Amino acid sequence: MKFLKKQDSELYDAMYSELTRQTENLELIASENFVSRAVLEAAGSVLTNKYAEGYPYRWSKKTGKLKYELYGRYYGGCEHIDEVEKLAIERAKEIFGAEHANVQPHSGSQANMAAYFALIKPGDTILSLELSHGGHLTHGHPLSFSGYLFNIVSYGVNKNTEQFDYTEIMEIAKNVKPQMILTGASAYPRKIDFAKFREIADEVGAKLVVDVAHIAGLIAANLHQSPIPFADVVTTTTHKTLRGPRGGMILCKEEYARDVDRWVFPGTQGGPLMHIIAAKAAAFKEALTPEFNKYQKQILKNAETLASSLIDREFNLVSGGTDTHLMLINLGKKGESPSGKKIEGALDKAGITANKNTVPFDTRKPFVASGIRLGTPAVTTRGMKENEMKKIAEFISLVYQNYDDEEKLVEIKNEVKKFCGNFPLYEELK
């Protein structure tokens, strides 16, 4: 960042401080990861200079099929940009076995917006996972466009198992008769049976949208059931387990492709971020390698070890453990235990980055919450394995035992810094 350092030292200092934080802290936020240098270079490239409204293809009026060709854009000078986006599209289709891929959504939220509009209309009913049970804001929260524009009915987890009960969800669907069923989660630690959701959708004549933002990398590595054969439309982010740049993507059956494209552009977005699409293409190439498959397997091994180590230290995990990259610690009821907000702050002071999160049937408000969400993608990227997960569980336990002891938290932070020093991150940038 030599040019930035010379031109804008204040901005440089803030960014360098963030590099230092990422290097010295344990990153356990389940939705975050560290991209490769290749992805970083693409994201910071000259492609940020180029407008490219439209697509690198046109839809044939005769066949109804798309065809890669020039003049699918509303701006000139896109011949090289087209090649970049084609690479991203074709790699995404290959990874997931999808008939169509739109790589332009700026985020997972915008991917969801375009997907909903492509399948249903405002005022229609969506059956989706309740936020406090692991859903996402765009799955129907009243402060989101989803809750504002659509009639949302929620399903949750079973109170005893804290997992999906597909019979219960089927009964809700039969009573509600939604136009669309939405599944996928931001804080559900168990595998999701997309085939069961397809059965439920077919029973009530609903479209099925699956948001795999968190588990896309696991699906890419065939470590989780793929929603592609079952869903009408699949949405995802390209970061998290997929380890690409922050952005979104839509995968769908060919019959929905034109509507999806129209609702991404011009329906909800203008010009695509071509530097980010290039970074997506770079990440997708990485996802097609054997090394990526090994990496995803290690994410799961690390999550299983971290979960079991926390349970051994008498932490209560939602659903009793995890099948994926994430887990939720249930800290207990209001008045009986420190809140998620309190423990998140204590962890941060100790150099451990996690996030407070509601747990099923939470007694606290979302901004305070009774849970802590943890994930293993970022620490796995740094090369940490099972033994390191046991040490991380020890750190978390020490923080919990000393969450009000500022001196002890500083002591733990110094230990965490030494621990992270064994797993360098972007050393060549320092």
C-alpha cells in the first residue's frame, strides 16, 4: 500500500491497523474468512475502473437460450470484461452443477431480493426460518425489504432437539399454503435436508429458494447435500466457506434464468462490480482444486473438535453440537448468566473475535442475545488443525471464567497473539 501510505496516511494507518488485528487475533466469526493473495489482487485491480451494465451474453429470441457474444452490454469497451465474467459464470456452474449462474449480485442480500422477485410478487406469502432460530434478516425480518414487501410466516426448530422437524414444517406449510418456501440459515449448526424441503414445497405448490451463503464451500466439496437438484433458485454469498470476495451469486434452473437476470439488472442493481467479479472468478478456480476439498474437510474436523472441546468444558451448545462449520454456545437465561453481548466484548478484549447471537427461544433481545456464534473457516485458512481447536476452547473457557477481569483478559490477549504468530497471515503485506 505504498501509494496509499504516501497520499493518505490517515486512511493507511486505519487499514494497517486492521491488517494487524486480523494477524494477531483469532477470527472465529462464522461468516468471515481470509482470501488468497490472488483474490486480493483481483479485487484491487484496474477492473474497478470499468462500467459494464448488462451481461456478456444475449438471450436469443428464436431459441430462448443465452449466447455469449459482444453487445450484451450497454457500454462499449467491454470485450475483456466479458471474458472475466464468462470465467466466473462457467466456473460457478462447474462447481455446483448448475444450469445458470448470475455472478453480479453485490451481496447475498441483493441476490435474495432478485431471487424473490423472479419467482413471486410483493404481498405473496413466504414460509421461512425465524431469525432467532438461525434465519437471516432477508428471510423476513420486518426491518428488511423481505418483511416489508412480503407476507412472512416463520418456522423454527423443535424445542427438544433444537433441530428442524420436517413433519412440523410440513404441517405449517399445509396450513399457510405459501407461494414460496425459503430455507438456509446463518446460525443453524446442523445439515439441512433439501430433498425434504422439496417434498414440502411440492405438497403445497410452492417455489423453493435455498440460501446456502454459509455452507456453499461445503457443498462445493460434496460435504453437504447440494440444493441444486431440488431448489428452483439457490442464492449464496461468495465469501464465508467459499473463501472468495464479499459478494453474492444466484444459481438456478434454466427456466428461471431470464427472470433472475432481469431482476439483478436492471431490476435491483446498476453496473456490476467487475473487480469483485474477477475476484470471484479467482476464488472459483481455487474451489475447483483438490486442495480446496481438503480444506473444507479440515473445516469440518476443526468444527467437530472445537465443539466437543467446548462441551468437555461444560459449555451448552445449541442442538448438542455441529455438522457444519459453525456452532452456537447457549450461555443461559437472562438473570442467570452473562449475555452474548457481554461475552463478545470480553472475547474481543482477549484477542478473540466472535459475535453475539440469539439462540432458539431466547429470553433476551437480539442486540444483547444469549448466545455466541463461532466458526472455523478463517482459522482453518491459517493452517490451524485439531490440536489448535483444543487450545482455542481453552482460551474461550478462560475468557468466560474471567469476563469481568480486565487484567486477566489482557494476559489472555498476549497469549493469543503469540499463538497466532505461529500461523502467519499476509506476511508479505507487512
